[in-house]
Amino acid sequence: MARDYYGLLGVAKNATDQEIKRAYRKLARELHPDVNPDEAAQAKFKDVSAAYEVLSDPEKRRIVDMGGDPLESAGAGGAGFSGAGFGGLGDVFEAFFGGMSGAGGGQRKPRGRVQPGADSLLRTRLSLAECAVGVTKHLTVDTAILCDNCHGAGTNGNSKPVRCETCGGAGEVQSVQRSFLGQVLTSRPCPTCRGAGETIPDPCHKCGGDGRVRARREIAAPIPAGVANGMRVRLAAQGEVGPGGGHAGDLYVEIVEQPHDVFVRDGDDLHCTIRVPMVDAALGTTVVIDTILDGPTELTIAPGTQPNEVSVLRGHGMPRLRSGARGDLIAHLDIVVPTKLDGKQTELLRKYKGLRERDRAEVMTAQSEHNSGLFARLRASFSGR
Ligand SMILES: [Zn+2]
Ligand SMILES: [Zn+2]
């Protein structure tokens, strides 16, 4: 099967070259490994790049439009893009990102002493109810904060940083190495100033010249209603202050949702199981569910309810994040047949049986409607071995 290259880029079959280029550029900005280290994103980036490689080449695009796959025929073993395709990728990037490698060596500026701070992450446990209503979590955060003695300058009193003597302020040192290719000029960050280009002869006694110190503090993190396990709430500029008092990174609070006694969450829906006595299933009944957001709520169980049927309370599930919508509450009905009958009950059931003489146990055909679910499950379990 040929891959859906148009689908990978999200463009129509009659898209112009400009549209294809625009679509690719947009996806590349999201998925490029320098931007998005996530593994799934990298795999997607490969696919998307392959699609661009194909659709930006009129000859290859013609093959696709005829139902073929130009990468499939070229590559060995169906891997498609993995080998040959990467040759073209450099060109693609040079076209878009202006040839970063072309800038040439030697002209780099010193890194500077002030650097932006890193993001930080902490996890917090939330009950299902807290996820449902939202909550303000009081958290203890341990990050680098601005040094209050030097306010990030890193210097003591009125002293000033001076130009690094080792690198002359360039931030890097160069050395010539001999190799079989001849002489090679290499440069590396200056070991004295670590790339900053300047040093502090009289560093702040509190932070040692770093401009920041570690500290614990309490913060109130507003968690919106509708969060779920694994989601991260971003608190801007609450992360690590950077070297030299650089702008603080962000703090991410990751939600660890605790299992609930009654409800199992699936996205915005909540599932629970209700045990229904056989007679109640036959006659119908109501049951009160203690819902998380709406308090005790009545659920109707229809007369003639069968085992494994569900009864749904629409809109009684979890709230959707940043929207008024709600998921459903889905009750799975577990019909319970009584196991211990006393004499009177046995007698009554026999009497009932007398009134329903046509009801009897029978072997079903494998194709019958009632069996379809069961057999599908059996087949799946056999083929799984
Ligand atoms: Zn230096
Ligand atoms: Zn300081």
C-alpha cells in the first residue's frame, strides 16, 4: 500500500507547491527534533519530511498521483524513508532555516554571563473530585531564585566583572590540531569563564558570583477543573532563575490522579458498576448514585435489563478542560442471580416457572445475535496466542 503523503501533510490532492511548502514548514516547526524531543514527534517528523520530499518533487509526486510510492520502490525492505530519503533533508532545512551551518566558524559572540533559567517540574496528587472541580494547590517549590544580595550581578559591593584574560572576552579558545587531513582549527568554550567572556574577581559572598541561590518557597498553584492524570499545568516564570540572575524558566505542575473508590475515568467519562438483583433487573428499579459533582443522583434501570447492559447519565461525567461541556456517567449493570433460596422463595420461583413454560435453557448457534459479542471475544483471545 502506498502511503498517504497528502494526508501526512494535511493538504488536498490538488494542493499547490506553495501550499505544500507552507504545510510542511508549519509541521516542521512543531516537530523538528531541536524543538520537540518527544520520540513520537520525531517519528512523525520523519514521516512528514518524507511526505514533503515526495510531494515537492514533481517526478515523485506524479508517481504518487498514479497510485505508486516513490520511496517504497527505492528503499530496501519497506523502511521507506529511512535510508535514501535523508540525503534530501539537509537541502530542505537549508531552504527553510537559512543554512545555519553556512554561517561559518569564528564569528560567534561570547555566550554572556546572564542566561535564561531552566523550566522545572513537580508532581502533585489530586483526587478525582479535585480534578473535577479544580483546586488551588499549595506546593513547596525548591528552585534557584534571584540572589537578594547582588540582585543577579554576582559581584560584591561596587566591584565589576572584568574581561576574561584567557579568551580575551571571546568566550571560546581555539587550538590547532594536526590530523591526516592537515591542520584543523577547533574551538571550545573557554575553561576560565565557561563561555561568558568575563570573570568576576570579587564575587558576591552569598551566591559565589552565580547571581542566584537555591531556596524553598510556598506557591499557590491554581489547577483548573477537568485536568487528568499526566497533564501539566504551566506556571510562567516560576521555574529556575538562570545564571547571572537570568529570566526564570517556567514551572510545570504534573497531575497525578488518584484512583477513586467507585468511579473509573476514561477521558471525560466516568464508569461505575452497579450490582442489580435479578428481580430488579426484570421489573426495573431506580438506584441513587453519589456522583462527584452533582451529589446523589437517581439512575433508572429499565424493566428487562440484561447482564452487561449500561445505563447512562448524560452530562454527569467530568468537566472538559476550559469548556462548559461535561462527559457522561456510564453505569455497567451487573445482574446478580440469588444463590441461597429458602423454601418459600424456591416455591415462588417454581410457581413463576410454571407461568413461563416456554422459557428454557437452549444451545445457541454461533452466529446468533446474543452470541456475537462472546464469540468475537473468544476469537480474539485465541488469535492472541
Ligand atoms: Zn574566557
Ligand atoms: Zn549574589
